[in-house]
Amino acid sequence: MPASSLRCFLVLAALAINTATGATPSNTAAEAAARWAPRGHYPRYFLGEQSYFTVVGAAAGDREGLLNKEGTLEVDRAAFSIEPFLYAQGTLTTWNEAAPSPSLALGYLPVPSVAWRGRNLVLDITAYATDGAEAALYARYRVENTGQERQRAKLWLALRPFQVNPPWQSLNMVGGVAPIHAIRREGPLIRVDGRTVVALTPPDRFGAMAQGAGPLIRALARNKPPRGTQAHDPQGQASAVLAYDLDLAPGAARDVYLAVPDLDPATFADTAQARSGRGGDFAHAALQASLDHWQAKLSRAELLGPPAARGLLDAVRSNLAYILINRDGPALFPGSRAYARSWVRDSTVMASALLGMGYPDTVRRFLAWYAGFQYPDGKIPCCVDSRGADPTPENDSPGEFIHAVYEYQRYTHDLGLVRDLWPSLVKTVAYIEALRAQRLVPDYRTPDRQAFYGLLPESISHEGYSARPVHSFWDDFWGLRGLADATELARRLDAPEAARFAALRDAFRADVYAALKLTMERRNIGYLPGSVELGDFDSNATAMIVNLGSEVPNLPQDALRQTFDEYWAYFQKRRAGQLDWDAYTPYEVRTVEALVRLGRREQALAVLDFLLAGQRPKAWNQWAEVVWRDPQAPKFIGDMPHAWIGAEFVKAVRSFYAYERDSDHALVLAAGIPKDWLESESGVGVRRLPTGFGVLDYTLKRGGDGTLRLSLGGDMTVPPGKFVIRPPLDRPVRAVWINGRPSPAFTADAVTVGEWPAEVRIETGGP
């Protein structure tokens, strides 16, 4: 199996996770109780089964909830959850009997729902959030009578001392039990330790009890909920239930709303009552506001395709939303629980995805914030969290930070931020230079150490080497890209450092390629290695080098080809079930973009199709950090959704439509579009797509005469390397007309357009 840049397997080994209990006494006790209780009375994960979830939050909020596939809502990090139960005709319905079905609003908005479908009753659980002065996490419970007769039932909403996050999620926290020591009701307010649930729909009854983690549900199954208005439990098992009596005519539905506000709950409840009497109208208006906000937010740039592309393009928009939700203030986080920290590595990829789809302000805030954590010697921290900058040496960080600034300037043409950050960038270059200086001494001219000469020193790099830091080409190519970008930014600023940065870039490039050549010779390998010491095969790391773009023409082409030939051979065996594999990480989706850039369209589409099957649940358009072959395996999955992976996916699909080819400064169009997309009446295209050369509009479709018709518009300048059109073709290009005039600027599989706007007609023919 190719090596890959993933934290999770290393974390699994380091923590030696007990997959059933999370290795805490409270989780061990809950697991034991769950195995004796009726199935459905405890969270699924206490039965040793995976429980998938998604994030619920606002684009500008700092708190995120989690909704799992069973319909349980965790109100905050490591906090209690709200779990629904239905009681009708003498029977209690739990997640086990309900066969829950997840969905997103309109198929892509980050407003998730879970539907329980019974014989005559449907319970639809929807979670959403708002920000601003009335920021809150909301839950709507809609019960509908789908039968032909009147239905009387009870909706019970239990406040339980369990997280949605499973126990084996034990990186930087422990999932499973979330102790509740005190619950009390104060009118519409339910005080749960330091948090408050606002019953915007007043319950018909409320009951709290100590030692209620399991007994509460047994009481509900007997239709005997507790009646106390408060409970105290030093063991942290206090629980409570809000009871709603339902009397529904055929086809009728009733909505119940709860909220967990960020600010003063009493003021929030008073505001809700003042606006709508009983709070329902207020909560419904908040839901509509959330839907409207996300529709507008996710329409800045549009990728267009036929109906068959709907699911893929919906997933692009969902993952953009997940990036925005997972962040806290200016900080970009790859996740809301295990990975609620800001890595510059993850953030650079997320920044690129955001810039390429129209969110420059978010990136600007991140860059200005992260620069403030730079060390006096110019070191860029690998990671920043609530404790400050992490001092762990990860030598990809300086190049990544410079590249993120360059990408921001490339897409926005804003030199103001570059000027503001220029002292920081100069120090970052000096830090790269100082790192290299450690390997430019005579000791590294000896035969046994020659391959290290001029490289960046050992580090854990992309975390694939944390067991043993090595001289990683991942670090070196990020550093090389950083020096190249610093040189270009200096030129654009007319800064005096431009010539010196260029000299550093060229010297470093020579040393990197010398090391690459020597490593391949000494290891007798034909692929591009991941590190000097190991000579390891790491196609995921090589994919990053390809996606950075500028060095592709300089790489040993035979080795580049062999790297992805070997990856493709491995992929085919895995897909066909000829390999015994346990799990993979969807960071692999960066390989899709690399294959597009290398002209391997059909391979890219096949890999993406395989990876899409790892979205769990599919309807939520998301990936966990780890995809286990057994979907129910009770093992670490990282955060869901994982925003770094989501960003790699966004970049990959964007490359189907357009990507900037830095080696010759061309804008390449349609290089990953599937052939059957062009057979639809609408064809494919983009609207308001930011590029390094302006904002692009285009449509590409097949005309009635069988030719391909491309319409180029927007607000562009012609790129120095022009527009290069690489559509899917059955036969070679035979003739091209640009704005009504024949053009000789084509090859068998590509057309070059040096005009804008342009109407292009492409005729194919031959065998």
C-alpha cells in the first residue's frame, strides 16, 4: 500500500485504542450496561458499532454541534446530547427500530436532517445554526401522520450524558460519556451544568432523574417518564426528558423546536417569545434565514454540469460549507473535535480551495492572524491552537505559508496584504535559508551523506514520518515552491530582495534534484521517492508536487510516469478486491487532481468514483479522515467532515473545469470533464469562477452538427500561456475556428486560444 500523509494510523498505533470502550471507566461501565439493555436504549457505539455524524454550525460561529446518523444531536464539544424517542400504540421507537435516513437541505446545504419512517408516523430531525447577536444551535423535530387514521403519540426528547463522538475518537479528547451532574428546569430554560437548552416549544411535561443514563429510557419504554424538575448526580449520570403529546389527523404534522443559544439564554428566550408567542415562528424564521444564508454563500462561483453531475457538484458546495463551519474566527480548522487546531499545512490547502471558489476574505483573515504566531527567527509554526504556537519542527511549514500568501495575491491581485506581511515573508525566507545552511557544510559532502546536501533537515513532514523524522522531499518541494513564490512576490512589489530570492531558489532547486537523482540511483528505484533515507513509494506526496504545478516539467519524466503507473496498478487491484486492505484515507483525493494535470482523465474519474463510495453517509457529502473497509468497524475515523480532505476534493473537481498551469502560466480548461457530460443539452461550464487571470465564465457543449462549441466570457485577461482547452474526445481535433476565423493552434487533443472573449468551434475527425 502506498504511504500517505495521514495522522490517523500513527495516532492509532500511539494510543493503542481500545475500540470498544475508549479506555475510561465511565465508557467501560456504559458499554457493559448497553450490552444488557434492549438495543436502541444506548448509543450505537456502546455496542461496538461505528456511528457516523456530521457537523452543525454557522459560517462565522465558534461552536459546532454534531448530528449523528441516528438523529442524536451533540450540543457542543465533549457535551451532552439530545436524543429523540417516539412512543405510540404502546411501543417505544428508538434509533434501532426507526431505520434512520439522512439528508441535506436541497441536497447540499449544511442543514442536515435524519428521518425516522415508521408505519404511520415519520419523525424528521433537522439541525441548524445561526450566528450574530442571536447565535444559537437549533433542532427541529417534525412528526407527521402519514397514515389514514388519527394518530396519538408522544415525542420524548431526552437530554443524555453521552456525546455523539464515539469513545474510540480519543485524539485530543475522549468520546463517549459526557457527564451531567445537574439538571433543572426554569420555565422554558433547561439548565444542564454550564449550558442551557431553551424549549422554544414548551413541553407538556418535563422530568429529570439522577442515575438516569440507562434507567430513563427504560422508564420511557414503560410510558412512565420521571416527574422531577431537577436532578443532581455526583457520578455524572443525570438525565432528563421533555415530553410532547401529539394528536395528529391524517396528513397533519407538528413541529417542536429546541435551541442552545451562545449568549444569555434568558434574553434569547424572551426575544423568541416576544417575536412569536411560543417560539415556533422565531425558530422557523431562523431556519429559513439559515437556508437563505447558505444558498447565497455557496453561490459565489458555480460549476455547471448535466443532471448526472448533480451529486458531485452538490458535494463540492457542501465541502466548501464544511470548511467555513469548522473554522473558529480567523483560524481554519480541519475538524471540530479531534482536529480543532489550525495547521498551516491543512490551511494552505483549504485556502487554495476557498480562493478558487470565491472566498478571499476568509483567507485574508487567516493569513493576517497566522502571521502573528511567527517565531523571532522566522520559523512558521506547524500548528496553532488555544495554547499558542506548536514548536514541533515540521519543515514544510515555511514554504506552505509563503505559498498561501502568493495564492491570495494571485487570485485577488491585492498587494496591500503582501506589503503588510512582507517583513514576515522576508524572515520566512531567511528561515528556509538557515535550515538549508545546516546541510551545506562539508560534512554533507562525504559519500554517505551527499544525498542530504543542501536539503531541508529531517522533520516529521506531512506526519508520515513521525516515528522517525527523515529528509522528506515533501518538505523540499514545499520549500522550493515557497522560494519561487517569494521571488515572484518580490518582483511584483519591486522589492530589492527579488534577485537574492531567485538565487536561493535556483541553488535549492539544483540541490533537490541532485538529491532526488542520487537517491533513485542508490536505491535502484524507478519511481519518485518520498524521502532520502527510505526511498519510499509515496504517490500521495508526489501528487502534491504535481498539484503545486511549477516543477512538473523539471521532474524526471520517466520516474514521474512510473510513479503513477505503479499507483494505478495498485488502485486497480484494490478496487477489484485482489488486495487485502483494511482502510484508506481520502487524502488520496489529491491524486485525482494530479491525474487530471498529467492528462490521465479516465484514471482520475475512476479514482474519484471509488473515493466517493467512501462518503458516509453518502447523503451528507462528506468524508471522515479514515474510511474502514468494514463500515461498522469501531475504530478511529478522525473528524467528520474532515475539511482538509474536503478542500482537496474541491480542488480536484475544480481542476476538471479549470486549473492554472504554472509551468507556462496557461489556464487549462475541461481537462477532467467526463465525455458523457458533453452529450447533455446543457453541456458543462462555469460562472463567476475566480482564476489567477480574472473571473471566468464559459460553456462547452456539443452542437447539432457534432462539433464542440466553447463560449469564453467573464472578466478576464488572456493568460501569458493562453487558454488551453483539453475536452474529452473520441477522435483527434481536425479543425478549429476562433471568433469565426480558422486557427492552426491545436494538436490532436488540445486547442490553444489566445483571444478573449471567444467563441470557439472544434471539429474532430479521422480514425
